[in-house]
Amino acid sequence: MVDDVREFQSNADWYLEKGVPYRRGYLLYGPPGTGKTSFIQAIAGELKLNICYLNIGNGRIDDDGLMRALNDAPPQSIILLEDVDGIFIQREAVNQDEEGHGGVSFSGLLNALDGVRS
């Protein structure tokens, strides 16, 4: 994975030329306590990158807030979204008020991660 991140870092011009958002995402999965966060910390340390922890499971951030947070992240940073699976029941956000507002929707998460609107 370190080699993949290094290659990504060295190809920023390609993304700019093609008009593709300059982002790279990795999905780590597994039971709690298996070292996913520690693995990211090791990668960040090796590549001298910052880590930005973003908690989207507390209901205090909505789709627009997530998009802003990702767009405002400092350069040379890894944005770590932990336990993303815990905020959804099927494709619906868990933390919504009675009118369906609040929380991050499944489509809002996917749109924020693909970076097309950035």
C-alpha cells in the first residue's frame, strides 16, 4: 500500500490534466481490534502525512458538512473515517430527525468520497 500511495503522490499532474479529483481511497475492513487504525498510523508515519480523524457517526454532520470537511482537509493528509458501517441501516442514515434531516446519507457519503463536486 505504501508503494501505491507514493505512486499516487507522484502523479498529481495526471489528475489535473484529466480533470479527475485528486483523491485516493482505501477501504479497510475487519473486526474491531485487528489493527486497521494502527496500520493507517504506520502508513502516515512512513510517508510523513497528517491524519485527520472525522467522526461522521455522531449525527452532528450532514452531507454538506461532510463535503466541506473533506474539501477543507489540509494537503498531505489522510482523512480517517472510522466505523462508517455503523451509521447506516441498509441505505438510510441512522441519525435523522423526524423530518429525515441530519446525519450522513449513503449517497452523500459516496458523493463526498468520489470528489466530483470538489
